[in-house]
Amino acid sequence: MTSALASLTTTYLASALAQGYATSTLASRRLHLGQFTEWCDARGLLSADAITPAVLERYRSWLFHLHQADGSPLSWATQANKLTSVRMLLAWATRTKRLTVNPAAELELPRLPKRLPRAVLSISEMERVLAQPDLVTPLGLRDRAILEVLYSTGIRRMELVGLDCADLDAERGALLVREGKGKKDRLVPIGERAIQWTHRYLDQVRSRLLMRSSISPPSRALFLSARGQRIRPTKLTETLHRYILDAGIEKPGSVHIFRHTMATLMHDAGADIRDLQEMLGHAQLSTTEIYTHVSIERLKEVHTRTHPAHLTRAPLLLAAEVAKKEA
């Protein structure tokens, strides 16, 4: 028999769907709330009225001590995501008068460590990756165009997968990203080199791939799979990760590494952090500011210009030269 809490969760998810929440968000909320409901059911907490601040603290402690199949604990981010789903459920229940008091009103989430991007490619490494696709094959030419677009624009994986042919405005040098993260459209600049490779793919490859499709009407997607359909996100990840490995680069990452690389290298070259925020589609400037920490070139310049070891190096070299002549 379905508990009242489980029924409430189902109603909440239906409401979130009607409000236009992203599919990925709904999937994670469904997973996290299903786990919370099972935990409550096992302890006889069958309705939202039974959830108190003390209960939520017990659940937080249970998550902290929970281990995954490989024996590792849940990351702080995973714990925070699970608790956020519960907090959103209870806040909604309070707003819709299903609860009189929100028991999660003062629930504090785990403090997440401020992590830098796991890997960023140098310019030479990036060029090595770009050289990996076999341009003799249709998919190789497609992949080169994909790599160039990712490197030029810094768009996310799902944003690239969602591109349609009409989203490329070559004359203006712009790419329309429809319903990016947060379901927001944005226009991003795309470089001439990326445009040329994309046009080469469109002229020589896309129509050939489209002929392999069995669906009707034909896909409007810019980048097609071997079967003439919109390329799958998982396949894109596998393909790009293989190119990184084939380039002899042992840094972790696949699609997102090109986003980090684009932002970091542009910041090194003097791009303003607020311009990068607009290009990357970050809602908060604090998210973009991570690239000021990744950017080591400016710090190296300051270090060389101001560190005492560098400032005293010239006199020491001069003294050594004098001593050598006297000897």
C-alpha cells in the first residue's frame, strides 16, 4: 500500500513537470525522493506530518554514514543533492498548504568544497586532440566539426546535442543555444574556423548520414549519428574521451574538458570574467570565477615580476660573472 508521503511525492513531481522542470532534474528528484520515502517508510514515518527537524537530522546523519556498492561514502555533493530534493518537496508542500510548518526551513546543506575543474588542456594539447579524427571517413569529419564547435563556443554536452541546423548563423558568427541549463536561450559567438569545419561537414557528410535514417520526418539536428538521427549524449562522451586518450593525454574528461579549456585559455588571454559568464551561460558570476583560479599564467607573470628570488637573480648572475673573470 502506498504511503501518504509517497503519494505526496508523486503529486509534487507531477507539479514540477507541469512547471517545466528539466527532464534530468525530475529524474534525479524522483530518485532522491524515492530513497527518502523508503527510509521514512522503514521507520513508520508514513506522512509528511511525521517529518520533523529531528527526523531530517537523522536522515542527514544516515546519508553521511551511507556507503556505495564499492564501499566509498557518498560525496558531499551527492548528499547535498539528496537533501535539496527533500527540502524542495517540503517547501512545496508548505506553499500548497499541505503542511502548516516547513520542517526543512532551517535544514543546512553540507558545505561543498570549492573544487577546480579536474583538467584543462593546453593549446598544444588541444590541437593534438583536434588532429585525431580520421577526416577520410564521414564520422571523422563530423567529429572534427564537433570538436571545433565545442572548443570555440564552450557549450555543454546537451547543448551541443540539441543544436539544429538553423541554430548556426554563419553570417553573424553566432550560435543559438536553445533551452540551455535553466531552460534559457542564449546567443554565443562562434569562430570562423569552427564555422568552416561545420560547413564542410554540412556540405560533405550530413546529407549522407541523413539518408541512413529510418525516421520521418527527417531530423533537424545539426550533428547526426551513424544512423542519421540526433547523436546520443553517451556516444558523444565515449567518442571524445577516446580522442583525448589517442592524443596521448592522460587528463580525465571528455566533453566538459573543452568547456573548461575554452574559458581558461580565453581568460589567460585577457577575456573579462563577465563576458565569459555570458558566453558560458552561468546564472551566477561566482560559478565563472573559478576560471580566475584555474588561470595560472597571470599568477606566473606576477610571481616572476615580484618574487624576491627573481628580483635578486640578476645581481647574483652579475657577481658570478665578475668572480669568474677575476679567477
